[in-house]
Amino acid sequence: MKIKAILAAAVATSAIANPTLAQDKSDWPESFTIGTASQGGTYFAYGSGWANYMAETLGISGGAEITGGPMQNMALVHTGDLNFGLTTMGPARESLEGNSPLAPGMAMDNVCAMFPMYETPFSVTTLSSSGITSIDDIPDGATIGFGPAGSTSDTYFPRMMETLGVDFERRNGSWSDLGTQLQDGLIDVVAFAAGIPIPAVSQLEVQTDVNIIGMTDGEIMKITEAFPVSEFTIPASTYQSLEKPSEVVSMWNFAIANCDVPDSLVYEMVKTTMENNDKMVSIHKAAKTTVPQNYTKNNVLPWHPGAARWFNENGYEIPEDKIHE
């Protein structure tokens, strides 16, 4: 009897010390996939690292998938083709309201928020040899790369440029491809929207001289009045090409889940992510803001019940009417 009691106590202690191992995984999928974006962008680097971290920690097979970015991730997560994804609040709102260009009229309402990621700054990069040092310098008819079709940049940056009076030819492609095209003189400008530092920009500035262009106060005022963005400062330390902080605008990103993914799996993923910021920052520096205090930045998507449980247990209040039923 004593041996049985000791064994029972040991099991109970183990369950308390490692709740993930004690978690009932009977309804968990055999594997999971996270929708990211194109290679060379922050979504792919962040999402791939996060997928590997979750798989290793939770003992479930998982990985990242290259996609067209936030708009496509919303669609794939909504339909259940992907368990998880990364999105930006602007595309999330348009998708939720049935205004996604990928599926006009389809209200993508089976997508739930998991946790805050980081802000996506909108910034412009050119070759120093172009002589372009401001948005106003961009010549009429310039070819601008806006990232993958349907990405946050492709959805909003062309409209922003039009609002600022820029006349341009539009080009799409992965961030890595557009960086190469810029370096080879095939395009004039790349309009990046991604978490910083953007891998493609970091690689580009090692290989050639570039100008990383911010916005004037007047440009920022026009953009913030017209789009769901806010002011943002890119620190000078972000890129070796920046001599001083660059003032731009930004939009928040969140990790998302299909609302039918088991609550217990989402709970463990959110718990592991929110309680280990050092690990997340080691995956990508943008994760400095992947902290629970930023949960208030979601004013678009319903919360997944598993995610809401962790936030509410830890003092971050999410009301019932904001949680998916």
C-alpha cells in the first residue's frame, strides 16, 4: 500500500509540474500546419520557428506552410485546410466582413484569435544609386514591388501610394524575389510590410547600398486618416543602412486558429508562447512584442475559447461576448 501511495503521489506531482504532459490529448489532431507567407519575409521566419517550437514542446508533429500571406491564411484557416495561421488586423477585418478578394461575399467567421504577435511597419526600400530618398522622389511610372498577391502589403500599400499621389506600375512576388529584382535593376522600389528586421532587407543591404525610406509627418497624417494603421518608429539599430529612426505607419498581427481546433491544444500553445518570450525572441526579434499585455490590440476577431481561458486565468480580461461560442 505504501508503494502505491508513493507512486500515486509521484504521478500527481508530475502532473502539477508539467501540465502539458498531463494534458488529455485524445482530441488533438495527429499533426498541425501553420500558414505563413513567402520566403524572405518575417511571417515565414516567425511562423516556421514557432511551429517547430510548438511541435517540440507539445509532442505533436507540426510545421509551417508557405502561403500568400494574411488574406490567404484567413481563408485557409476558416475552411479548416490549415489549423493555424498568421494574419494582420486589416486583412482579418476585410475577410471577416466578406470583403476578401480571394472569396468575395464569404464571411470568414470561423477564424479565432490566439495571441498578439507584433506590428507590421510599412516602409520603402530603394537602391542608393536610384537617388530616391523620399516617397515624393519616386518618379511617375516607377515599378514598385508590393510583395505576394493578397499579402498585407499588396492589399494596402498600393492604396497608400495612390493616396500620396504616387503614379506606379505594380509588381508582385515573394520578398526574396523582389529584393533580387531591385538589386538587378528590374524594379525601382520595394514597398515592404513585414515585421522588423525583414530578412530580405537585411540580406539586401549586405549585398548593396540601399535607402530605407520613411514617411513625413504630412504623409503619416494622410495615411492614418485613411487606413487602419497607427504611427510607428523603426529604430535606427534595426538596419545598418539607417542612420536615424525611421517614422512610418504599422498594423498589428495576430496568430489565428480555426475555431474548431480543440480548446486544450490552443490553450497549451498560447500558454507556452505567452510564458516564454525569451524563446520567441530567439526565433525572431519581432517577437519582443509577442507578450500578453498586447492582447488588447485585437479589436476584430473573436477569441478562441482555449486562448481566452489562458488570458483570463492570468489576469487579462476577455469578456464572454468576445469569445467564440
